[in-house]
Amino acid sequence: MREDGAFPHGEVKHAPPVLEQTLIGVGVFVTGGLLAVGALTIPGEAGYQGVGPNFLPWLVTAVLLVCGAWMVFEARTGGFRHAEEASGATTGDWKGFAWMSAGLLANAALITTLGFILSCALCFVLAVRGLRQSEGADAGSLTRVLRDAGIGLAIAAPVYWMFTKLLAINLPGLTSTGWI
């Protein structure tokens, strides 16, 4: 970069958007504060291994408050200096967004009917289709859908079994055996 702020090929370096970056940091900080207000309503009596149900909300609150304050500091002292230029399109891909939204909504609607494993696998298939479509990749071949379904099942089944068998947390299942 030359002294006049231009790069050797004529590109001009733009000043960082300090106000926008500051507002992002303030938003993260406020989110942490709102989470703290919510965490105050969670009982704090110790449970398993001395950790109560309010431990995780307070941990996330602390992380959000620290990150928000740090982001405001970074924005006010020169901007996010190491941020890379944004990649991808300048506008959102609405078809991909629709596929991902359909996956989340289908999961929420079908989890008590199909069970955790199958509804999460379906969510995975639809979300991956949306991500692939937003990249411009082939998203609709039968082999790809079947492979995505297998991957979704391979992810959802161990999660279900760990929650139901190891942690004794009831998740909706397809059968009464507790394995599917």
C-alpha cells in the first residue's frame, strides 16, 4: 500500500465502518445483559457434580459480555483490523434460505411423530440441500440425497442415544424401546 492509502494497482483502502462495528459489539453486549436477566430467574441449587441448571446460562452470559465489550473496544480503536473481506454474494440466496427454513420447521413439526432421529435426519437433508443450492452445486440427485440421509442418521442416532441412555433425558422416539 502506498502512503496515499491506495494499493499499487489503484485499489483504495476504505476506512473501517466504525459505527457499524461498534453497534455489533453493543448488540452482543446487550444480548449478554438480556441473558443475564433471564438467568436470574433460573434456580441455582446444585445438581449433578455441584453444577446447577443456571451454570450454562451464566457461562454464556459472561462470554457474551466479554466478547461484546471486546468488540466495542476493537471497533473504537481502529475497527476489526484482521477481518477478511466478505466472501460470497452481496445478497442472500432465498432458495437456500427456504430449504434450510423448511428443514427446521419440518423438524419442529415432525419430531413427536417421526421421533428425534428421523426428524433430525430430515432436517439435515433439507439444510444441506439449501447450503449446496446457495453455492450453486448440484443438490438434487438421488444418490446425494440418500448419502445426506445416511450422514444425518449417523449424526442424529448417537446424539439421541447419548441423551436418552447416558444422560437419561427423554427425547421423542419412534418406538417405545428407546433405541429409535
